[in-house]
Amino acid sequence: MSRKRLIILSPVILTILLAAIMLPLSSSSRDRERHEPARPKIISLNDSLTNEMSSIPGLEGMDNTIEKFLKRWEIKGASIAVMRNDSLLYAKGYGYADEEKGEMMEPGNILRMASVSKLITATGIMLLQEQGKLSLRDTVFGPRGILDDSLFTAAIREKAKFGITVEQLLRHKAGFTCSRGDPMFSTRDIIRQFRLDDAPDHRTLVKCVLSRPLGYRPGTWQSYSNFGYLLLSMIIEKVSGTDYETFIKENVLHPAGCYDMHLAENYYEDKYPNEVRYYMHSGSEPVEEYNLSGRMVERCYGANDIHALSGAGAWCGSPAELCRFVASIDGKPEIKDIISPESVAAMTEYFDPATYSLGWNDTKPTGEWTRTGTLGGTSALVKYFPDGECWIIITNTSTWKGPGFSRYTEGLFRKCRELYGDELPARNLFSGNNV
């Protein structure tokens, strides 16, 4: 048997050989980099806007009107954006983004938008319908439903639940009520009632709520339901095969030019770098944490599980990017819509005062559309007027009026439009951005 010699290379020789082998590879890599076009860096609209851009001579009166309004309602900070015919005319922050840190509100700050999130979720559903992946007439539960999970089917005791449709969820006509408290905001009660070890995840929450009786037969009435929009979020996940946030970002928000919207976190220490601090109104008392930890917390930081809301109310973003989103679903030609004209028409169609629009709170025959949102620590209003102007405000402070506060912000918009609308500059702050 012949012997094989074991050759031991010195470290120096080994290094030289490896360098010789890698040199062609490195050169090839550099050649590819030279020939491949560089990918343009996506610049978020929020990165380019400043308060100075909307500090315009002639609009001092509007600034004073807004500042007086915020002072009257003891609001720490707010952000306002105005769009006309798909052009962003105005974007400005007022007051504090974080008073403790001395940070003033800027148009690039992002805030929880609460139920304005429903408009985003509804758009995702309409897009999936256009792709042929679902129909608004599809049933939600049971062997032929979209959410055909046996866990849900086993929890259902009423046959009427098997007839719930996607459209009924969108219009708050699915039979779910808050007679035992809104399930999205009564986590503590659900933990106790169903003897859970911790706050329920989405699947467990759905199973618990489905075991309760409906408040009315689906389609015969309407009752505002956050739970219904959680189900729509889960439908998006089931049909798309990806998680809700990823689908919405990649198929709805990014195509609309919105790159700085995210699902919010529960606590201040987990907020996004440019997210504001939230505040409760004076007189608000600490409450027990949503997961029955025994801790007492501010209502805006731990009283409710923002994660559980998902597409019903968990998105955060800036009013300026929200304007960009609205411009992408309004049917106007200046900015290309991300959904078809038929979907735009369906979302904004007016039926009667007793029928919610798809995603919007209310759409009038005149072309006036409204979307509101309220959570502990924030209030939001999107108001689209018949003349093509859209005004959006989001605050970082609750008021004692709760959801009723939107009436007063709407009044602020109408006053500013009447007194200062002609002073708004004819320009487009959307331009010059990679959107």
C-alpha cells in the first residue's frame, strides 16, 4: 500500500493562496456593482417635511385659531395636514410631541390614528376582491367560510353566525354588539370570564367572542364593531397567506407612497423613534393593566392591548402620509389610485343614514366623506370635502368628550376653511419625494 504524504502549508502560503482564489470573485462582484443600477433610496414624506415649510405669511390667523382650540381642550400637541386635488398644501405640528423631553410637534411625527385604521383595512379587502381572492358576499365562518378553522366552527352555537358576510363586517352589520363591553377593550373581563392564563391572542379572542350570542340577526341592523374589523384583518391574513401588517404595507401603503406607517406598540418605551408621547385628559385616573398583571397604568399606556386591535385601530402615521393614502383611494386623476374606480365608488357609495360606508364612517351624496378615530391618548379626524379638499388632524391627548370630540375638530376645520382657505398656497409638498 502506497503512502500519501501529508503536506502542511505555512500560514503565510495559505493566506497567499486564498487571496489568489478570492481575487477573481471580488473583481467579478465589483464589476456587477458597476454595471447594476444603484437602487434609489426611498425617502419617506415624513423625512422631508418641517414646520417652517408651512409657516406662511398670511396664515398667522389660522395658527392662532388652532392654538386657541388646542389650549381650550388642554391638548398637548396636534398635527394637521391639508390636501387639495391630491396636492399637499399644508403640513404642520402644533404644541408638544413629547413635553417631558421638550420636543415640539413636527409634521414628520407619527401618531396613533385609532379607527382611521379601518379605512386602511377596508382598502386591503377591496384590493383582494379585485385580485379575485375573495368577494364581499363570501361568508366568514363554517366549512365554506374564509375563516373555516375548526376552532371557530366548534365555538359557534347559532346558525346565524354561519351567514355573516365580509360586507356585513365592513358595514358593522354582522350582529356583534358591545352588550358585554367591547371585546377589544374589555380584555380583563374576558380573561376572568373564560379563565385564561393571559391576555388572549387573536384566535383565542375570536373563539371566546363567537361563543357569545349575537345581538341581532346579521344584516338586519348595525352596531359599530371593532371586533368585526379584527376579523377582517384575519381574513386578509388567511386569503393573502401573509401577516396583516406585511400585506398592508406591501400592497396598500407602499404603493400609495406611505412608507412610515406602522402598527403601534402598547408602551412608551416601545414607541417608534419619531412617534409622539400620548397624554390623558386632566382628571383621568390610572387603571389596572389590560393583562391583569396588577399594575396600575395610564389609560394610554397599557389599559388596552393595541396589538389586539390590529386593523381595527392599531395603525400609527402622520396626517401628511394619511393625505397621500386618501389621494390614492379618492378617484381623482392627479395621483394614481391603488384601487379601481369601481372599488372607489363602492367605498364612497351613499345608502342611507343607517348604513355605514365601507371603511369610511360616513359618505354623503354631496361627496363629503368622514373617518374618525379615538383611543386613550389620541383623537383623529379625516374630512374630505366636496370641493376636493381634505383636512386631517391627529392629537396626542385625550379629551373628556371621547368620540364626541370629532364634532369640535370638524368645526375647527370648517372655520379655518372659511376664514383662511383662500390663503393656503397653491403648491404640492408631495413633489420632490420618492413616492
